[in-house]
Amino acid sequence: MAVPISKLAGPDNPRPPAHYMSILFEVDRNFGEPGICLDYFASEIHGDCHTHIDALCHVAYEGKLYNGRPVSMVTSKGPQGMDITTYAEGIIGRGVLLDVAQFHEVKWLEPG
């Protein structure tokens, strides 16, 4: 989740995000302490030039979403379920850890 957000247009980033600082420290807004500054980002979330977590309702296969749900549950007003708030309490899943270095009888693997 650490890919920098690219603001340069290119073949893999046809509509880069708009970014500007909407509130700066140097402008006295009488907010008191602590001082704040804010960013404004306008962006399509999907693409190859930044990271994000997909909600379960963002990918369909053969006309079905995850767990056989219909694609019609996602409309222009948003999804009717399986959105990013599904992850609000955390993500738990199965994983497999392979110690490839030990398999090759070395302490670590060199790059490549």
C-alpha cells in the first residue's frame, strides 16, 4: 500500500488525480491550535499508478460478484453491500508462508 500517487498522465494513467492544498498553515483561519493544513484529491480510485483496496463488489466474473451476488447490486448511487466498510473491523484470512531460503539451504535469497 505504498505506491506513490502519480500525477503525470501516461498510457497507464490517462486521467491523473488533481491535487492541491486546500488549507495552508500560512493563511490565518482563526482555527486556533493545533494548526492544520488539508489536501484535496480528486481521482479515479482504480488504476496502475497508485494503491488501494478493492471492495468485494468491484470485481465480477461471469456476471456475478463475490459469493454469487448479482452485479445489479452496484448502481450509480453506490453498492448495496460488500463495499469497503465490510473491512471496517479488519481482514482475516488464510495464508501460507514458504521459507524458500531454507529450502535452498541459505540464510536469505539474493535479489532476482
